[in-house]
Amino acid sequence: KSKALAEPVNFNKSDIKDAIVRHLHCSLGTDENKANNHAWWKAACAAVQEQVLERLRRTQKSHYLNDTRAVHYFSAEFLMGRLMSNNLHNLGLFEITDQALQELGVSLTDIMEEEPDMALGNGGLGRLAACFIDSLATMELPAVGYGIHYEHGLFRQEIKNGAQIERPDSWRDYGNPWEICRPESIQEVSLYGYVETKYGENGRIQKEWHPGSIVKGIPWDIPVVGFGGKTVNVLRLWESQASNYFNWDVFNAGGYVDAQSENVQAETISKVLYPNDETEAGKELRLIQQYFFCACSLKDIIRRYKRAHGDDWSRFSDQVVIQLNDTHPAIAIPELMRILVDRAELGWDDAWEICSKTFAYTNHTLLPEALEKWPARMIEKILPRHLEIIYEINFRFMAEVEKMWPGDNKIKQKLSIIEEGNQKMVRMGNLSVIGSFAVNGVAEIHSKLVKKNLFPEFDQMWPDKLTNVTNGITPRRWLKACNPDLSALIDKKIGNDWPVKLEKLNDLVKFADEAKFQKDFMKIKLKNKVALAKEVKSLTGIEIDPKAIFDVQIKRLHEYKRQHLNLLHIMALYRRLLENPSYDMEPRVFIFGAKAAPGYKLAKDIIYAINMVAERINNDERVNKKLKVVFLPNYRVSLAEKMIPAADVSEQISTAGKEASGTGNMKLSLNGALTIGTMDGANIEIAEEVGEENIFIFGLTVEEVDKLHAQGYNPYDYYYNNAELKAILDWLETDYFTPGKPGALSSLKYSLLDGGDPYLVLADFDAYSKAQHKVDLAYRDTKNWARMAILNCARMGKFTSDRSIRDYVERIWKLDACKVDE
Ligand code: 26M
């Protein structure tokens, strides 16, 4: 057994049983006879948490004694999902806890269903942060995740009459057994007010910010258990609360009620996660959220640094590296400058030297509408001193631009942090690049496009600053925990250290042609499909045949991700079946999971269209033996864990150049699903790993997309030249799918024709349709399909988030692991 897999010491089955029962009695005030699943779940969590906290204490002691350099991962989102299964697996306690509970007459699988998802994120970016902190702890690297303790995470999605309805997510209503409040580390954060300019004795200008209000940040720590259970890091999430002397004047002036209402305002800050991913909202509260968690986190980091190094700032950037997860925490850059210049009274140049050695920035998108910009007036109102600092950073930066491109005002305009115009805007991307020592994209092609299209001049100025770190996923959650049967089969074949050395999966390649292994592999797939079919039945009432191809598209709903391309193809199949009842196709179930941002009209229309088409097809006896469509409501991490192990086909069909990386693509392939996808994001690297013959690549490449746009793309060319496509689009305008309501789906058609089809759905339709036909033919060759599925799993080694973290450590963070003393 490898060291990372060592069993936890001194904790056996009967200890677990005792601890669970003790918590049932002493923490929950119930007993074995009265307890329901929820109580059992809580008691089991508490028993596990005892072990977690002991290791957390040891980890913190080791990090403190070794005065380690640490990475601080700043992210407005951490999409953690459920923690119980993960913690049990990482502690090596899963099997014995399962047995212990069985002896108590309780099913672990059942009680784990009691845990609400911790959905403090929208999608890819938030889940990436969660995978990264898992890997950091597993690799015994000193790291802290910093974010916001939202009272309400991403909304719960209900589907009523085919349409999405948003309901509040209340993940903490019955308490979160994993979190610990740390009142001893409360921080205070200033907002609003004005800046006073003073002249010090030495003639130096001193700035003093007189805040208009102060809010408290309460830290909640979620332990992050590394696989093997040795290192337990923390995710520290800040909750806002009114400070005790928040608007004290109002209170003293007799405005008791007004003072109370100000309190409510302070508490709004961490109330709810903004649900719009990939679009910039520009809301004041969002900026306050960003500043709130950055300011709290920086104070926390500085307090810890000062405990070891006092007022000597010279070693700060040796001890502290801060990774900015997109520009959402970019306000941390001027905040650190403010602390160093106004508070620590360092000179500007010394402060900038420290600051620009501390931050590194990850870009997750090229979509122009997703690049954050704030009105300068808004920053001035909320953070008046920060706006001054941003102007100063920009002024000095402009001098460097002038040196490089003398007299070139076009370039200055383009690179300036400030966008001039009707109203001045602060470009957070430019600020992040200028204030960071490293900038990375999240897949090879994405990083190339960041250099070539987004920040070409920055790349010229600092040729080593821009780099790539391809995303990854944690195989502990996304294979070992979510697909236990496949994991056991893999253990049997190649040993059990693949969860920490995913490249070992390559040893499965030699079994890809072995009939017995193919049979075992596909038997597990079928078992997972049976389980998902049961889930589908209970969630939607729809019956699906586990022998059909399970074709899965799971991701946020976006035009660029092109769920509507998938839908048009489904309609094409339906039409072919109606025109020719003996149309030859393998039975297929198309399964969707997707949330739309509440204000994104067309995204919601696409969800509605999927549901209406699904209803018509599923109830049409003429076709529903061969074709079914399922939209699973409320897609989230815990649902993904059930869908991914059951998928045969993985839909990764974004317009080339638009999906920065994708990570669902990696999870599905790791679990033996075959990808149908475009040459976009990490699909390209997946194709490189699995081989062109084991993936279904189709459609325009980035170069072809650019060329088509340059020529002048006209979607009507495709509409009039493809009779099937025309018929499908026209079908959308009838009331065939929405009886009595003709035109209910016409916004979709409109967006693809008069709307200009910005994501080239029609241009890629024919290629997609042909690729889908290849999928259909390939599935009939069961042996070869099994072989391809095995090879997909076997060749996913590259995409472990441990490799991503290794890349970050080597290229950016320069961290050392720290062994935790037993
Ligand atoms: C912005 C402003 C206001 C409110 C919310 C936002 C916002 C929130 C999340 C904007 C973007 C957000 O996430 C973007 C995201 O998830 N990007 C995805 O990141 C993944 C991890 O790198 C990539 O794999 C995906 O390709 C990329 O789309």
C-alpha cells in the first residue's frame, strides 16, 4: 500500500459506531430508535468531523512551526457539493463507516442523501476552485481557500409547465455540520465615506480614508481533507454582519429603527450568490461582495504574517502568494496597495514591488460580455481611496506604455485600466494583468487566444507573464466516490494508487481488448444506467430504457454551449422517424441538465423548448421506443455524480473558441463516456490524449470560425440550402410542440436567423448531424465501443487536478509540500 493510502490510526469500526451513537445521544438529543435519516446523517458527520478536526489541528501546527509559504486561493465561488462521501473516502473511512452503520441498521447511501449540496458557485469556475483545494490538501501543500459564506447558494431550479422557476437555496437551514465559526478571527471592513489629504511632517502627502460605514466579517472554516487524510487545510468563508458601531451616530440621534435597517443592509452583503455566470451584472452589491471578502481575507493573511514577521514587510511576497480566480477578487490589488502605502507607510515603489510579486491571475473567459468593468463613479462612491490608487497604478503604467510605444495613443487607450467614454469604466482584466506576476488561461487553446486576441500587447511587454495551466478535476470525487463499482474494478486490475497517480490508469490500456474486462466494464456502465433510470423515473416520471444510448449534456445553459444545436438534431431524428418509421437508429435517450441565469431570456426559452419537445416525443408512441428526451431539473454537483457514471455519450459542442476549457468533458470521459465535441477548450487536449479514433470531433475550427465571420456569415444560406434544417426551424413556429400556442418556441428560430446566429449553430448543424450518425453506428459495434470507452478512461491521467496544481506550483506558486507530523 502506498503511503498516501495509509489507514487512519486508532480508529476502527467499533470506534465509529460508538462515536456515531454518542453524537446521536449527546449532540442531537435523540437515540437509535427515534433517529431518522437526517439525525443519523448529522451524527455520522459529527463523528467524522472529530477525526477531521484532530488532523486540522496537526496540520495548522506543522504549517505554523515550519513558517511555510502558502497559496491563498481567492474565489467568489466554491462549488463544494456534498462533503460526507468525500471526507470519508479521503480519510480512508468509507468502508468501515458503511459497515458500522449497517450494524446499526442504517444505510450510508441513504443518509448521505440527507446532505444538502454546498452550492456556493455557478458552474465551472466554482467547481474548479473546489477541485483545486482538494488537490492542494492531497498534495500536502499549505493553502487556504478564501471566499464568501453566502446564506443562499445558487438557486434551486424547478420546472413548471416546461419553464424554469427559481427558488431560494437554503443549504444551512438545518445547520452545516462541517463548518466551524471562528469569532476570534472576525475582521472589520470599511465602505463609502471620503478621503482626506494630509501633509505629514516630512512634507509627504498622507491619505486618510474616513469610511461611511463599517461591516464585520465573520469567518466560517470548512476543513478540506486531503486524500490519505494527512493534511487538512481550510476553506475560510466570510459572512457579513453589522458592526457594533455601525452608524452609531444614527443610533444615538434616536434613529433606532433606521440603525436597524442599516444593519439589514450590512447583512445583505453575504445574503445571496449572483446567479449570472459569464455575464457582467454591474451591480453595486456585487462589487461590495467582492471587496468585502478580499478585504477580510487580506487582513487575515496580514495578521498571520505579522505574527511571524512583525512589521518587516520584506518577506511578505516570499510567504504569501494570492491566486485570483478570475477578476472577481481583483479589487484585492488596490486594497493591498492601500494597506502598504496608507497604513504601513511604505513608499509607492516598495509597496508596488511587494504587491506585484504577490498576485497571480487566472482568466476563465474570452467572451466580451463576461469581462468585468465597473463604473469609476461606483468605485469612487464605495471605495473612494481605491479609485485614487487605481488611477495612480494606471498613471505609472501609462508611462511604461509610453516608453514601449512612444506617442501611440491608440495602444494607450487599449491598455489603460480606465476605459474613457460616456462614463469612465475600470477594466478589471487590465488591472489584474498589470498587478500580477503571472496570468494564466485554463487550456492550451484558451491560453493561446488570451495571448493572441485578449492581451497581445501585455504579452509583448512581459513575454513571460502569460502562461497556460490546463484545468483538471479531482479523481477522488469524480471517479472513486461517484463510481464505486468502476473504481473497484480498476483497483483489481491495476492497484489502488490511481486516485493520487492518475497517469497509472494508462495501465488499463493493455486490457482494452480483453473480452472479460470489456464485459465487466460495460456491465458496470449498465448498472449505473439502471440506477440513473430509476432516478429519472422518480424525478420526472419518465421511463427510459437502460439499454439505450445515454447521451448527456450537462452544463450551464448558454448560447455558446449550444444546447439548441443538440435540440435541433433531436428534432431532426424525430422528423426522420416520423417520415420513415423504420429509420435505422440505435435507441437513444438525450439527457439534459442545465440552469439558466434568471435574467437570460433566450437561455430560459431554450430550456422551455427542450421540455416541450421532450414532452411531445416521449408521448409519441410512434417513436418513443427509439427516442426519448429528459430534462433533469436542478442540475448540481450531487446530480452530476449520478449522471456522469451512467453516460455513454458526452456532448461538448461549444462554438470553437468560446469554451475556455470545460471540465465536465474530463469527468465524463474519465467515467467511460465518449465525447462528441468541437475543437474547443480542453476537448482538443482530450482528443490528443485519447486519440482521434476514440472521440467524435466535428465542426468549424477557431480559424474557420474567424474566417466565416470575416466573410460575413449569413445563417439564411444554411436555412435555404438544407431542407431538413429549414423544416426543423419552421416546425418551431407551429404549435406542434406547444398545442394551442403557436409561436411559443419562435424566439429560438428568430435568434438563429434574423438574430444572426452569433454562435454559428446553423453553420455547424450538418457536421454535427453527421458526427451523431457516426456515434450511432459506432455504438452497434459493442466490442469496439467498450474498447473506446476503456481507452477514454485509461487516458485521462493528464486531467487530474493534481497535475494542474503541480503546474501551478512549478510555474507560478513555487511552493513546497509540508509534511504533517503524526
Ligand atoms: C460575473 C459578474 C457578476 C456575477 C457573476 C459573474 C460570474 C460568475 C461566474 C462570471 C463568470 C463566472 O464563471 C465563469 C465560468 O465558470 N467559466 C468557466 O470556467 C471553467 C473553469 O476554468 C472553464 O472550464 C469553462 O470553460 C469556463 O466557461
